[in-house]
Amino acid sequence: MIAIVDYGLGNLGSIVNMLKKIGAPAVRTSDSTVIAQASKLILPGVGAFDHGMERLETLGLIGVLTARVKENRTPILGLCLGMQLFSRGSEEGSRRGLGWIPADTRRFAFGNVESAPRVPHIGWNTVEPRNGTPLFHMMPEPPRFYFVHSYHLACADPGLAAGHTQYGYDFCSAIEADNIWGVQFHPEKSHKYGMQLFRNFAERAGC
């Protein structure tokens, strides 16, 4: 059973529908007992970094999530803000992140370039996958996903990046670090590409 962590942020209904279409048993929950028993986890997210961390703390979920991910090595997929929360912190706020990966969350910074793209980055864009990553298994190339964000991960270890996207410059749009997977885009809004990504997580993560 995949537990979709419900901390009040994210497109949970769309995620549930996607998983239902691919036949992956899933439940949306804020119950730490359910999270502690799930075989896989999804941490969605929309909104501000500090608010996301505050919600996880208020619901008492940081401890159980960290135990599952770091001690039990339970596969987890972070979506948009959910992936950013895996980092050490964000330029958007002052709270510490979960700190599961050596990365920081940075705002798009293009300098004083007249032709700089607008922030936030909104709309469809392509992802250049790292060779061999199961995240993008069996996808048409180049895979396209729907993005809505002003911040992105800056990884201290370039090897964490499982995919890159061009928006003014190359940024990390997907990560894979053993049992920790994450994407900056919204697969639940990305039609066949998003469905295949969820299928890859359900069938290949932790295998």
C-alpha cells in the first residue's frame, strides 16, 4: 500500500486518481500508524517551504517519516514542494528542511538579463533524464511535464540529479538517491508522462 501523506498541501485527489488508474493500491492519510505500515510513501506539496514544514511538525509526522525513510529505507516520492522539503532548507523561508539529502532550495536567479524568463516557471517543459534512471523508464523522449514553481533544488552532490530541465539555465528537476525519489514538476497534472512516472515508482522503486 502506498501512503500519500496528507498534510493539507498538494493535489491529493489527482494523485489518488492516477494511482487508481494504474492499479496501485493507495491511501491518503495523516495517521502516523498508517504511514509506519505503508510499503511506499508519496509526499506531495504546493505552497511555501516554511508552511510545509510547519504542517508536518504540527501533525507530528516528521519523526515517523524520517524513521521510515532514513532507517527503514522505505521508498518515497516527493512532488514539487514535497521534494524541496527533503533538502536542508530554502531561500524562501527560515525553517530547516527534513535534511534527508545534501541539497538546498534556491530561487530562480537570472541576474539583470533583459530576456530572462518569468518567475514563477509555469507550464509544460521537457526533462533530460539521467541514463538508466528508473524514474523515466519506458517514457517517450523527451518526456514532458507540467511545472509551477519559483524555487528549485541545488544539489551539493551532482550525482543526486536524475533529471535536468532548461529554464533560463539548467536546473535539477528530478532526484534519485537510493530509496529517495523526487520531482520538481507535477506528475498528477502531466497526463501520460505523469502516469508512467507513478507506474515506475509503484513497480520499480525499492526493487
